[in-house]
Amino acid sequence: IAVHPFHTLAFPAFYEAFPNTKYYGTPRHLRRLTQIPWAGSLEDCQTRKIWEPEVELRIPAGAEFVNPLPETSNHFVSVFVFHRPSRTLHVDDTIAYG
């Protein structure tokens, strides 16, 4: 599951090593890594619900998720991953509170 649109470099190697695995990504992953047959986009709320109730995927309100611009500097778009049984939040980058 690719939850940060700008973390892309490892996915071609993962796909080469594990070609029979289902891959899910952000709209940017689907646009840029076309050699991977993505099983779904995390933009789709039904795709984000595949792992419920154990895991909740949430796009932070206000994040430019579908097409973050400017692409060279706007990297605040990570999908939050919450594992309910352990109450663990995974954020594939940074959380800032201002």
C-alpha cells in the first residue's frame, strides 16, 4: 500500500520481486508508475475500506491529495494509517501542529 504520493522509488523493485501481489497507491503513483498494475487508488473510499475494521486509512482534511501542486515542494499528502487493535498511527512522513 503506497500511502505517500512522493515515496515512489522502491515500488518498481517491489513489483519486480513480488509481481503477484496486489498494489494500491495514490493517484500520483497510478499516474507515474504505469508499469505496475495497480489494484486500486487510495482516492477511492471503497479501496480505503478494504482493510477495515482492523485498519483505517484516512486522507487528512485540506491535503491536496489528488494532484498536489507545486509538485516540487508540496509533499504534505500522506494517507494516515490507523491500526485499531494496537491503537498505532502510521504516518509515512511528518505531522506538524501549528
